[in-house]
Amino acid sequence: MIDVSEKGGLLNVALNRPEKANSLTGAMLQELAELFEGANPKAVILTGAGEKVFSAGADLDEARAGLAISPLWERVSGALAAMPCPTIAALNGTLAGGAFGMALACDIRLCVPGASFFYPVAKLGFLPQPSDPGRLAALIGPARAKLVLMSGARLTTDEALAFGLVDRVVERDALLTEAKALCAPALAGDAENVRAIKAMVG
């Protein structure tokens, strides 16, 4: 359910459970955490399978059993954020719920036209992952972060781009090509220099 490949220093990671809207199980989160903690690539692309949804967040059955409040979510996003190389979320569709953490932890977010974005924790009675509100507010501002987290607003692609939640909107058939093009300078350059640049930006 997690497809992983690496070539030339580029780590490609795809959530591959399209029949369940790429919803994440505990086993998938554990696999992602171990992958990001142990990998040492020169760039990372994170995407999803299918044509509608990047990820709907937690698997519903496992969410009811406690996955929605598991520390695994924060472990995954923390490991992804700590990677000393460019990380790109190539969002092939809608981003929802706990899956927000992974996208927010990436350096760059691309999405396809028609994607929507929502994080309905207030309605569902959960707190967001600890690092998500800060990362979201840093991207779109405190008021808009409250709009998403407290009011449960569903952002359109245009709103997400205007707010700064995503950096570019790319046609579906060019999504991975664009992501790879953005990784190319880091793949061709010196890894320590790229690490230093990322640290300087913060």
C-alpha cells in the first residue's frame, strides 16, 4: 500500500490504496515513519495513486479504534520535515484530515486542478497533530489556519493557491514531471550544500 522506489538519489513514495481513497492505516504510517527516518536521498517526491484523492486521512475503521489520535501521525510528519533534502508533495487530488501533516511537512506542494483541501478536526472532536497548526499558520496566516481548522472550511484549488497552501497547480499528466524538474538541481548538486541552503531557509 506504500510504493517506494529510488533512482539517482530521488526517493519516490506513493500512497497506493485508491480503492479506499488512499486512507492510511497504522501499518502504513509505521512504514512511512521508518522509511523517512532511515532514508538518505537527495530529494523526495510524495504522491498518491488514483485520479481523485491524494489521501482522505485515517482509515475509518482504524480511526474509530484510536488511530485518529495516534502519535504515528506526528512521527511521520516530523521525520519528513527533518529530511535535509528537498521534499515535494505532488498532490494528485484532494487532501483531507490527518494526511495534511505530511503535505505541510514538505518543502513544496504541487496539486492538480480540482483538488480540494479540508481538515475537519473540530467537527470530529479531535485535535490536529501538534505541529500542523504552526506549519499551516506559517503558510497561510493565523486567521486562515483557523478558517481551516476551527471552521472546517473546504478550500478549492484556487483558494489553496491564493492562500499559499500550494505553490503551483499543475495539470495531472505533468504533475510528476514538474515535481522531478524541481528536484533536478538538488540531484545534480552537492548534498551538503543543499542541506545548508534548506537549514538557512528554516
